[in-house]
Amino acid sequence: MHIGGYTASSGGRATGIVAVRRDPATGELTPLGTVAQTASPSFLVRHPSQPVLYAVNELPAGEISAWRVDGDGALSALGSLPTGGADPCHLAVAADGGHLFVANYGGGSVAVFPLDPDGVPGARTDLVRHQGHGADPERQEQAHAHMVAPGTGPQPLFAVDLGTDSIYRYDLDVAAGRLVPREPRVRTAPGTGPRHLVRHPDGRRCYVTGELDGSVLAYEVTDDGALHQRGRVDASGRAGHVQPSELAVGADGRFLYVANRGVGTIAVFALGSELPELVDEVSTGGEWPRHFVLVGEHLYVADERADMVRTFRLDETGVPVAVGEPLEIASPTCLLP
């Protein structure tokens, strides 16, 4: 597993990308050290078929970096390129491995990079800037693209924008490497601050975290990629200022997991009804669970401010149970199995 984090350039304590070895049976993580010294690699993603890892460098002059992954987890640099916007915070690879998409948070834009057959990125082919603002004068003074989620088949790419309370939909002109908007964009309630989106394995549902209003939004997804909101639920049942971050659906589609910063929890929702139903909410042992991943029967949580990665085992009810001691990792922001 590779772990990204904030370095000193972003006020963090990480030194770059860290590698750890995971025991599939016990879930235990063994640190292997820093394998790439690079500035604030706050989000990581792998190519679907090539041994290549990509990172955003979340800086005022944003960049992406590409790395060849060796068998022991070591990384060999393939190069870096400017994203065309400030503070890139998320990136994703098209299902066919042909393009890389990047969300520039500070720039409020989405960038597109072509990938050659070996997964090496070429010069940027598009940069789409979102326009507008939201209801919160401090957090929504302009567009803030927070996530890019490519679709498969006829499904569009979803670009989640916290600043404009919107989910933009795009088709990719593969030959030109350019994004073609699908109108209209999907608007959330004012002040929601949509952050991250996850598709359900059935392809007919998706869920979005509202960072600013502490919500989870449930949508129906049509065959042509339209989103129809089914409703809203609170991301946490705890008292306090809740800022949900990452979310994921279990492989069997039964449960939705949501990380809640501020109250330091993972909330578990059953997905058997029209709206997610809260089953349980588990303390992570920290305050700021920025990211988590599900791997087999284990769930791993990166707590950015507590400088740790916590391991949980999922019991038969789908609820995480903490195992072992937290692994000390400086300013972790993303986990990539």
C-alpha cells in the first residue's frame, strides 16, 4: 500500500509517498519507508493495467507526478507536469487507461492528460474552468473542483464541485482529449458543499458527501448518466461540527461507509432501502479521518491530524472493529492499496 500526505509546503509533516506492506490475514501494516520524496502528494491513484502510480502535488502551482511501481513497492520517477490550476486535490484514470483527469481545487477546474500505452502522461489536452460561487462566503467564494469520477460505457465523467454546489457531467472526446459538457449540471441544495462521490456496484445508484452541511446525498443514476436525487441523510449521528470526507460502498453493495472529520468517526449505513439507514458509528481514535480504503475484510483509515493509519476488521454485520495499534504516519491524506 502507498500512502500520500501533506509535506511542509502545505503545512504538513510528511516527506513524500510512503510504502507499507499489508498482511492480508491479519490486516497488519509494516512500514517500508518513504519511497518518493515529492511535495504534498495528497491523492494517489493507480493505472488500471500498468504498474504506474500517479499523484497530485497539491501546491499553488499544481502538478501531477507519475511513478513506475516496482515489485517491492519502490517508485521510479516518470516525470511531472503542471495541472493548469492551483491546489489539485484529486485525480482518476479512465477505465480504458487512456486518460488521466485532475480536479484543481483552488483553480476550480478539471484537467485532462493523455496516457501512452505504458501509462506515461503527455502534455495536457484540456482544462475546463467552472464558474460561479455558492452560499458560504468563506468556502464557496468561487468554484472548487474536489473530485473527478470517470464513468464506464455510456456513463459520463462526474466532476464534483464544492464551491458551486454542483456535479458537472462530461463526455470525453477521446481523439482530441477534450471534455464535452452534458447539460444540465446537477445542483445540490445551497451550502451543501459536495466533496466526494461513489457509485454503487449495481450502477443504478450513487452517493455524495456534503462537506459543508454534514450530509450524504443519495442519487438514482439513469442509463444515460442523469442523476435524480432520492433524498438526504445526516452523515453522522454525533454532536459537533461534522465535515464528512471520503465514502465507499462495500464490494457486496450492502453497506455505505462515510468518514466524518471533526467527530472522528466512520459511519456505517445499510443500503437496503431507498435512503441509507445508519447502522452504527465507530470512533477512529482520532479527530480528522481524511481518507479510508476497504481491502478485503479490512478497513484502513488515514487520520491527517493524528498522524496515524488505523486498521479495522469488518465483522459479519459490516461494522468496523479496531485491531492492533495505529501505525504512525506523518500527515496522511490518501491510502492506495
